[in-house]
Amino acid sequence: MADLSNVMCEFCKVGYHAPFERFEKIAVTPNGPAFLMRCNICGSLWYETLHSARQVEPSEALKMYPEIKL
């Protein structure tokens, strides 16, 4: 994955954590459950599952959720 840390906000540089109000749910995998979340401050994309969350690039998000528009 490319280094996106230079475009991330201070919150996302630390990781996926509260305040969660800054995230917008933009896609859902119901049988996961898994969610594609976008930070409303910096636009970073995060793939959240029941056990963890990781940052994803737009190209990876589009492979997982081809129906979304970024």
C-alpha cells in the first residue's frame, strides 16, 4: 500500500479510533459484517470488520465495492 500518511488528518495518523463521528459509512458487506468508512476530515478510507480496521487505497476499495463512487 502506498504511504498516505502525508494526506491523513492527525486522528487517522494515529489509527482508527474515537471520535467515530468523524467517519461516514459508505459501503457495507452484510454477511461480513464489514464496512467501508471515510473520514470526513481528511477523506481516508478504512475497511472495518468485527475484529479490526485498516486503511485502504481507493483502488482497493473499488475492487471490494465496485458499486460505490468515490
